[in-house]
Amino acid sequence: MKPIHIIGGGMAGSEAAWQAANAGVPVVLHEMRPTVGTDAHKTEGLAELVCSNSFRSDDHMQNAVGLLHEEMRRAGSLIMAAAGRHKVPAGGALAVDRDGFSGDVTDTLLRHPLVTVERGEIAGLPPEDWDNVIVATGPLTSPALAEAIRALTGEDQLAFFDAIAPIVHRESIDMDVAWFQSRYDKVGPGGTGKDYINCPMNREQYDGFIRALLDGEKGDFKEWETSTPYFDGCLPIEVMAERGPETLRHGPMKPRGLTNAHNPQEKPYAVVQLRQDNKLGTLYNMVGFQTKLKYAEQVRVFRTIPGLQNAEFARLGGLHRNTFLNSPRVLDGELRLKAAPRLRFAGQITGVEGYVESAAMGLIAGRLAAAERLGRSFTTPPPTTAHGALINHITGGHIETTDSRGSSFQPMNVNFGLFPPIEKVKVVDGKRLKHAEQAVARKRTYTARALADFDAWLSGATALAAE
């Protein structure tokens, strides 16, 4: 049987390879690292996490990304299984030891009898005799391949900047100033309710920090980068500060749900949180502190944060360009390129944003490619599910308008706004719900419907695979 060729060994490519191989189809997974490096990757491991180590909320009853986690688990996801084996405390979020996670995914795929990993760049379009290809090259697609795709589609590539947060050595944090606590003491996967390190600021310290952010020397951009927009879900902290002096205090530095363990009577004006980044607990990343400040400026400015005055950094923040397709125009409902249907796309290059969303598109693309190779019918999950809602967004759910760059299509995290709407839940068991209770009940209705529909879809997909 001819293999499926998958280009890119990130979250989407790794998940696609796993799903296709488990369907009984041989896979060749092409990863250009370490032969060709990128501006953001540091290792040659598959599914390397280059930004945060968090997969965000794991609450599948009230949160859309938590729902996506659960759907993926039910579909036998490699990414979610590895995340479960390497989770670290993170309140209500699912966060992982990044090295352990990547190593697990790499080893699992290398051990699979139907998976071959080949190192080296696919420069330009893949050979014509590769009749079933998944392009999962992510936000750092090699220039030669990106240009070939652009030429094939006739579409200009859209792009935004993704920023990376710094990582701090735990032993360099002053715990006489900082304290452990999750917001509202929430206990999450593998957590205790004391999963974040919190560094408090009073009003004077916060105002000084904002001034330092705004005045700090920023990295220079190349000419072609100057008009590239940011993705709102991963804004550099100094860009947020430029939107107003109180923006950060109502964003990643909000003090709500936290009590200073050293002085419970004194409420902090703002709080910087750090989340465990590895299982040993020796590294912590600065939550929401993506930045384009120059390295020396990062050290100077971030050491003004109480508790981080002697901070030692294992990694400083950075910035990289993120490329994605105008998917509603160029992809069909099975994630194939309309101009060349042998090419199927998955991951961030399709216009989904986030680790889990990328892996979820890899999961579907892998199953679609395997079904095609086996000559079996396959339908994608319904739009009432998290997977289906994402597919619908990138292949037809987006309302096409134009802006100064020619299109309004932008990357999207999974959220309930992508799902077909449901009626508001106002009464439960004869009791009229308050507004906040209605919101909770509505989210639970979304998730209950999604899981029921996903299970039904999964049963049908399994039956077709067994034919």
C-alpha cells in the first residue's frame, strides 16, 4: 500500500500520523529539523512546544477548549494521551512538561510499525507521485514551500506575529515576596489549588512597570514584517500596555481571586503569575508575558517585578512570524487544496490557533487521508461538536469581507461562538436561574450536545473503518 506523506512533525503532523497509522495505512512523516532549523524551535523533537506549555482549560463541562480535549481523548488522540502522562500543576488548565511531552510523542511514533520519520526539508511542492499528502507545517512553514503554495493557489499568504514568554529558574524567585496560589484556589488536573507563583505589585510599582515596558527597546522588524498584524490571543505584553495603562491589570496581571499569603490584609493592585513548566518544578514560565523586547531589556524590566528582582532566565521571550492560508477560499470541506486535491492541510496553517486546535485538525486530516487511501467513505464531525465547529469555521463558516489586506479571515481558537446556537436555559427543575447561572447552564448544554453528537459520529466512523 502506498504511504501517506505528512510534511511537518509538530502537533498536527504528529497527530495525523498517529491517526492514519492506527487506521492501518503506512505513513512517512517528514520533519526538516534538525537538518533545517527555525527561529523558534530549540530541539529536533516531534510536537515541540515553542510558546506556552499550557493546553488551556481542561474543563469539558463549561469550556470549549476543555470540550475539545475530551473529544480528542475519546478519539484516541496521541497528543492528549501524552499530555496526560506529562501534566504539571496548572490550576484549572492542562499544562505539560514540554521536554517529557515531546519525547513521549517522538518515541511513540518511532515505535509504531507503520510510521517512518524522515528528516529533511521538502523544498517546494512535494513530488507528483505523492498522491496523498498532508501539509502540517504550522506557523513556521519553510519559505520555499510557502511560496510554492502561494503560487499554486494564487492567494497571498496571510500572516501575524506570535510571541513567546520567558521562562524563569524557580530557585531564583524570591518566595519571601511571592507565594503559591491558583486563582480562586481552583484545583485542576494534577493540581492542588496552589499551582501558580504570584508576584504582587502595588499601584506605584505597577505604574513604573508599565512605563518601563513602553520605554523599553524593542526588536527591529524587517521591512516585510512591519505591516503584519498580531493575533489577539498571543499579544506581546508591551503591545497590550500600549492599549492603555490599565489593560494588563484587567488581563494577564489581574489580581482577582488571589490573596497575598505574606500580607492577607493588603490587596495587590496587580499580580504577575508564573506557571510550572517542567515536571521537576525547576522552571516556571511568565503567564501572558509574550514579548518583543530585546533580551537585555527583558532582563532589566522583568527584574523590576517584586519577587523577580534576582530572576535567572532559562529562556527569554521572542517573536516569530505565523503564516496561514485563506482557508475559506482555498480549501474544500475535507481540508484539501481546491487547486491540487492531493494536498490536504492541517494545523495552524489552516487558520486555527492553539496547540490543541492544531492537533485536532491533524486528527481529522489523518482520518480523512486514511479513509481516502482505503477507499472508504468518511464524513467530518457535525458542527455541533468542537472538531466540527473548527472545520466549519475554516472551510465555510467565516463570513467573507475584505479589509486593506484583501480578506478578513483570521485565525481562531475554539469557542462556543463557532457552534450552532442553542436556546438560553432560564429554568432548571422549576427554578428560574440567575444570569450567571444561565450562562453556566448554557455552556453545559453546549458541551452535553457536543459530546453526544461526537460519540454518535465516532461510532459511525468506527463502523465505516471496520468495513
